[in-house]
Amino acid sequence: MATYILTWNPDRWSWDELDQQVARLRRNEPALDRWSTGNTKSVVVGDRLFLLKQGQEPRGIMGSGWATSDVFRDDHWDSVRAAAGDKANYVNVDFDSLVAPDAVLPVSDLVQADPLGSVHWNSMPASGFGLSDDAAEAMEQLWREHLGRVSTPTPQRLPEEVEDSRTYVEGAVTRICVNAYERDRTARAACVEHWGDSCLVCGFRFEDYYGALGLDYIHVHHLKPLGEIGEEYVVDPKNDLRPVCPNCHAMLHRETPPISIERLRQIVHKRSSP
């Protein structure tokens, strides 16, 4: 997984749906959009994305999300250039956090942060700037702290576990709802009803540990590699999904294709055996 900075300059483009997108996230609904990646063509499904507000003060990070498509070409976002036939690079984004334009994580904080201080925040090129692994880790920490300060729920979603697409049938060729099989609440509920709410790798059950706070909380993992999914695919919650805790879910996706549940279970049991 790579991490990229997307940029938005309200002096150059009016984001008319910003308020609606912020409201959707507050209601725990999907906030899907597409965004220009400038000259960058390397963004792929599952990459981490941060949105940098430029131009008008205050300038800084105002959103985060995940790429739900590879880069694709379409009419340019500038209407004048689009009328001239120009195209631009885009990526589909599933935002997990957005703040109001006046509540950004300030550029001054980014400049002072090590190792983020090495990034030229005051002269950021167009969308699609890639961060090093160290800088990406620092960005995640700063962003989570900032969301806490502005009373915005900290994102708790993995690229392979984002909530709510509300359908079993997905046109994988569109790629805007990649891994939506794990997001669908109906499919998740059917999976848990069949398999239970304990992690099938390590056995952890949130309600046993956290009481009422952990009631019914569990991730679900999709067994079928995305590369094997055809143009239209119908998920079977019993055969295709498995309940796993967030830690095991992350470990399953440490490799591509994902580690099998059986292999990870062997690793866990070997580590826990006397």
C-alpha cells in the first residue's frame, strides 16, 4: 500500500458536494467521489489518500480515504480545458474522514513534523504526490490526533473493510465498490449469523472482553481474491465471507494474495502453544 497526497484549491475548482459529503460521513454513510491525480498514474486500488487544501487560508490536510480504483482518464475537471478536448487522470476515492475547510490540519504543523518536514508543503505540486513510508506513518498519527481535537471520529476502517454498499451484486468492472462484499451490512449480518461473532483465526470475541460496547462488533474477510471476480459477481455470505478480528484481518492482508485463514490460524496457534 502506497500513500499519496491529493490537492484541492477552492480558487480553481468549486467542490459543490463538500457539505453533503461531510454530512454523509457524520451519518456513517459512504462518501464516494473521484479526484484528479495530476500527472500521477501509479495510484492503485487500496492505496491510502490524504486531501490537502491549498490556495485560501487556512491551508492543510482536510480529508483522508482509500483508492477504490486504479487511475483512469476522463474529461478534464477544468470546463475550459474539457471543452478543448483535454483529459485528466482520476482515481475513485472512498473518504473515511473529512473536515470543514476552516478546520484543516495546518500546513505549519506538517512542516514542523519529522519526517513530514522534508515534504515541500508550501509548494506542493499537483495531486498525486507520494509519501515515503516514514512520512505516511507520521501523517496517520498527526491526522488522528487532529481529528480528536476537532471532535471528528477517528477513522477505524481498513481499505479492505469499509462499511455499507447495501448490495450483494457488484459490477467489479466499474471498480468503484471494490471489496464492497465486505462492506455490505446485510452480507456481513448473514455471515455472522452463520459463523458467529468470534474471530475464526484467534477466537477473540469483542463482547466477552468489552461487554456491551463490543456487542456484534467483528470484521468480515472475503475469501475470493479480487482478481478472480468477474464482471458481475454475487457474494455468498456463508461460503465467501468469514468473521475475523481487526488484527487478524490486517495480517491476512499483509501478503498479496491474502494469507489463508488456515495458514494464519496455524501461525497464531504455534505462537500461543507452550
